[in-house]
Amino acid sequence: MSLAPLLEHLKQTAALSQAAGILSWDQEAIMPKKGAEQRVEQAGAMAAVLHARSGDPHIPEWIAAIDRNALSAFDLCNVNEAQRDYDRATKIPARLAQESAKAASAGQRIWAQARSEKNFATFIPALKTNIKLKREEAACLTDSGGDLYDSLLDEFEPNTNSAELLAMLEALRPGLVSLREKIAQKPTPRALTGHFAADRQLALAKTIAARIGYDFDAGRIDTVVHPFCSGTGGDVRITTRTDEADPLNCLYSTVHEVGHALYAQGASDAFMPAADYCSMGVHESQSRFWENQIARSRPFADWLFPAMQDAFGPFALDGPEQLYAAVNRVETGFIRTEADEVHYNLHILLRFSLERALIDGSLEVDDLEEAWNSRFERDFGLKVPDPSLGVLQDVHWSLGLFGYFPTYSLGNIYSACLDKAMRKALPDRDAMVREAQTQPILDWLRSNIHVKGRVLSAPALIEQATGEAPSAEPLMEYLNAKFGALYDL
């Protein structure tokens, strides 16, 4: 039997999934407030259609009739992904899939309100609903005696064991804490201060996005509460946010989301699962690489400083060297998305451990704010002043995205591995970055990561790209070298 019926089914399913993604983008970016209740029903209806398509009884018939030995690696991956989605869909009741989508749509709106009001109690009922549904989903997917959280993590980072992942990330803690303590003994570089108009921030953000390869004919930038990227192929939309006292928040949030967007725009096929991103850890490696190894580098400061002067006029830093120090200031702070590279993974470890406890039932929602505040004070030495700076700062749990957080740290690990290999392949990379002429860097990522899709597992993809199995060693080497030089350690 031909592969064509299965591929056509997959293409139509992907098209509907992309339409659902646009609905989600619209809700966060431009939807009028009074559309919220309708959007909940729309999200639920779309989820029901997608669930039915993923569990279509024709899928196993089509797959059974295919000669797998005659397939290319790409088409074999399409078949395997269809089987994987079918297995997942047939284990999860349609009712549960629809309820989860509606809860995520409603939860995001309630979270945004609770965050603006700095009131965790407002969000508690919606979060309880999301966790109840996620526990139920995990139970459907988990074999007897298995770890419920692993089944949720598998959606974002396939075939990953959360206990082993936690051990790997916890192994970073001593080195990060030691580096933080050494830096704390040194003078803190001057911060960027002043007033920076929002419209000029957005104009500069768009310039940076274009310079590092974002295709505006296949995307757009909007402002939201919590920045994100959405879409694939010819329609990849990014969002950012502005703070007129802190343009770096806007600029680096934009670069982060552009990193995601470059991966999505570089997919070899907009509709086939084999061409989709490999894992969220690999996806995050792209955003973190562009944000940290490129845009927070010393060479990039040589381009960024005059670009900021053109955008804002003179400001309270004397040159690229001081700007480089300012964008890499190591300070203990409350907000993950604003955290420096030394503290960032400590933020992730906090969230990772708390959400595992929420799913296994050892932590209940009523106790979450206190658990967050206690853990934060233990890890960071600061008392959380209000929930908008603590448990309410991230959008993920409102959307039911349990299992997502640890992929940020995996992204940091993978990005350092890629950075190490790229420097060998492109010895003149710093000169490119100094002029913000980064096409060869994007080309390297396109050929080694973007066009590979998910034919290989994430560890295998990183090993193929770098010549070495992924490990945390390059990340700690990078951090120690960068901040050791910055702070004269």
C-alpha cells in the first residue's frame, strides 16, 4: 500500500494544529477581552477534532500495510510519529483532551488577571483544575508503577527519565553556587539606567531580529505579558514586552524568541512531523544560543552599543565594554526570564522540583505559594515580596505545560555543546558577530539542526552536530571562562 493516505492525513492534521496555534497566539496577543469565553469553546472544539484525527482507526491500518524497510529515514520517522501520536490519543479519552484544552484557554486568562492583581488566590481554582486534568492524563499514559511526571515530560522531551534528568541538573548546582559566591565578592558593574521609549525599543528589537536572520515575510512581532514564539514554516510569530526603564528586557526577550523562530522558519517541511522540532530541549538550545552565546557576547556589544545610541540617544554607559558588563551583570533576582546565566538554571531547578511534586501529589496547590517562597529564600537568599515576582511570574502552569521547565536547562546544556563545536567550524565567528553579520552562523545551525527535524533523538542529534555526546561540561566551561574574565576571578 502507498504511504500517501497516511501522509495526507498527517498534513491535514498539522494544518489544523497550526490553526489552533494561531487561535492561541491571537488570545495572548490581540484578542478582545470579551472574546475569552468564546475562545475557551473554540479551543475545546479544536482539541476534540485534533484528538479524533490523531486516534483515527484508519491509522493502524495504513501503517500495517506499509513496508517499513522500503522507507527513507524521513518517511520512517513520519510513520513512527503517527504511531506515537495514535498510541497517545487512544489512551487519552476525547473528553479529557477537550477539557484540558478548555482549561488551558481559561487558565491563561485567569493567570494574567491574578498576576496583574498580585493575588495567587485568584488563580488557585484554575490551577487546581489544570493539575487534576494533567494527573488524569498522566495516569492514562503511565504503565503500572511508572512515574506520572515522566509521561508529561515525554511530550516535550521524548524518552527522557525525569529522575536522571533531575540528577544531571542538580549536578550543576555546586558549580553554579560556587561561581555565584566568587562573583559576589567582586564589584557589581554599572547598570543601564534611564528612560527608553517603548516604540524605540520595538524598532531596535526588529532591527536586531532582521540582522540575525528572522524573516519578517514569514512572521511578525507583537507585545504580550509573557513573550513566546508560535508557528512553523511561512508563519512564525514572535512576541516581546517593553519596560521603559529597561530596554534590555525587550531586546533580549526578542532575541530569545527569534532563536525559536529561526528554528521554526528553517523546518524542511511545514506539515510533516519528521520535519518538526526534535525536542523542546533542542528548541530551547536555539533560543538560548542566540540570546546568550551571541547577543550577550563581547563582540555583539561592539555592534549593539552604537545601535542603542542611534535608537535612544546618549545613555549612561561609556562604551561597548560597559554595555557588555551591564548585560551580563550577575545579580540575585526574582524573575526567571530576566535572570543572568549564572542564576538561570537555579530558577529552573526550583520549578522542576515543585511541578514534579504537584503532579505526584506530594504538594498541593493550596501549599504551593508557601513552598515556592520557602524554596526561593533557601536557594536565592531573598524573601519573595509578592506572587507576581514569585509563583505567578510564569505562564506555563496556566496552560497545563507540566514537563516543559526542565527543557530550558537542557537547552542551556545543548547550546554550550553547539557553541563549542561551532567555534571550531567557524573560527572567524567573533568577527561576524561584531558586525552583526551572522548568516554563516545561521547556515551552520540550519544544516546541523534545523533541517534534521526529529529523525534523530535529541542526544543523537547533538552528538551528530558536535562530534561528542552531550554533557554539562561545556556549559560550566563556558560560564567559568566568561564570568571569570568579566569579574576577574
